[in-house]
Amino acid sequence: MQTACLSLTLAIILSLGVCLGATAQRQAPARPPGWCVDPGHAVDSSFAAGQAIRALTDSNSKRAGLTFKVNYYQVVAEGQGVAISVVPASRPLPVGGGGLVWVDLETGCPIILRHYE
């Protein structure tokens, strides 16, 4: 009886190990630290604009009902990054809000250069 229970327990443990191993192999490779997109992913203008808007949107602007739009989009260094000016899209225009954001075209990560308050 003990041998049967031991065999059954061992079979369950081995099958769990096989299942967990197969799950780990199916996961996508991890992004390098500090990257906002997977390597090789093309960062296009709409993705960069979304990153800039998300970078400037916080809980206070959401609570106030502010939405943002791209005012100006400039490729600063070919293949390096873009500078994006983001302004409130709400009417009437509030005082302050928006800013200037750099989006790195390799990593897809935004950096707030100036936040208008």
C-alpha cells in the first residue's frame, strides 16, 4: 500500500514539474531593463504620441477630466528620438497642463523634459 501511494505521489510531482517547465518555455523573453518595448519593435509616431500623453497623464488630471493631445511632433535626431509637445484638449482650455516629452525611438520610453503647471 505504501509503495502504491509513494508511486502515485512521485507521478504527480513529476507531472507537475513537466507542466511547469512547459509553461516557462512558452513565456515571451523578458525585456531588457529600462526598455518600454521589446527589442526590434518599431516605435512609430502613434505609439510615441501615446507614450508622451501617458507620461503626462496623472491621477489629478484624470480626476479633473483633462484629456491631452499632441500639439507638436519633431524628430530631433534621425533614429534617436522625438520631442513631442502635449497640450490639454479640453475646452475651455485650463490654465497649465501638458508639457514637452522626449520619446526614445529605440527603447520606446518617454522622458518628461518640461511639465507645464
